Amino acid sequence: MIAYIEGKLIQREATFIIVEAAGIGYHIKVSLHTSSALAGKSTCRVQTHLQIREDAHTLYGFMDYEEKRVFLELINVSGIGANTAMIMLSSLNTREIVDAIIQEDVGIIQSVKGIGKKTAERLILELKDKIRKTYDELAINLPEINTAGEDFQKIKSEALEALVALGIPKTVAEKNVAAIIKKQGSDLTLEALIKLALKA
């Protein structure tokens, strides 16, 4: 198991990063919050989880151990796969997920794209006691991606790419992004646009 990777940050996108360590380039799937936290960095150290399947070996990366721990808790819930867990961590930050589980707020969990009421209720039922015990003192603050001065068409394009990479059908992603821009205007960060689209 690869616990973490530390090295040169070669590429950073909304849903993945490429880190070079010891001459090897690692493609690592990350949440929007981890991507945001790495903005402007040339080197990084990310906590990782390697998922091995017959058809793929996939590395998931996290800015800190708390995000990784929440991810591992989520994927142990029936009906929550790695992709859904990453969508959750991109839609809500670690603190929001923990708070929603502790407070048994089905609505917040259900607001995440792809999670229905029954799945949200099962997630809370399976994790609430464990989360209360483990994450009572957890507090994470992650910065937004700074897109000041960037061309908004680029932000829109990157948002669509990120949504499709997270498993949202392209037509649905385009419709949601268009509706958000119409309502909110073009004064949005990349992170804000993706988060709103994931909740649309």
C-alpha cells in the first residue's frame, strides 16, 4: 500500500494531479478541495489510497490525513464507491460531511449528486456513532482556487471537464453550468462553479 507520495507537482487539474517522485509520474485522482489547496505549489505531499481492481489500479490523493480518513469511511458504506466518495468530497468539505453525519442531516448528504435519500440515510446510520467518536475535534479549512483575472470561458471549460471526470453526463453538466452562470453571473471561481453544478 502507498501511504503517501511526495514530489514535484507536474500538473494540477480540478479532479487529478500528476506528481513526479523518484523519476516516476503518478496520476492521482483528487477532490476539488485538495486541488484547491495545491494551487500555486511546485512540490507537494499527498496522502494516498491505492484501489486495485481487475481492470485498473487507481491512486486517490488527499491533502491531509483527515480527508483520507473520511474517504475510507465513506467507501466502506454499501452503495458508496470511490467515485461517489470523491464527488462528496468535492461537493462538501470534510467538516461539512462530518457535521452532516453527526447532526443526521439527510438533506445535506442527499444534496450531493448521485446520492438518494435511502443511501444518505444508510450512510448516516452506518457512520454516525463512529464519526462522532473519531471526528469530534475535526476542523479543516481549505482555500478556493484563485481564478482572479482568468478568462471565464476557460473556467467554464475546466468546470465541464471536471464534472464529466466525476461521472456527470456531459449534457447534464453543460445544462447545469449554463443555468448556474445565468443565475449567478460570471463572477465565480472554478471551485464555486463546480460545487454549485454538483448540487444542481
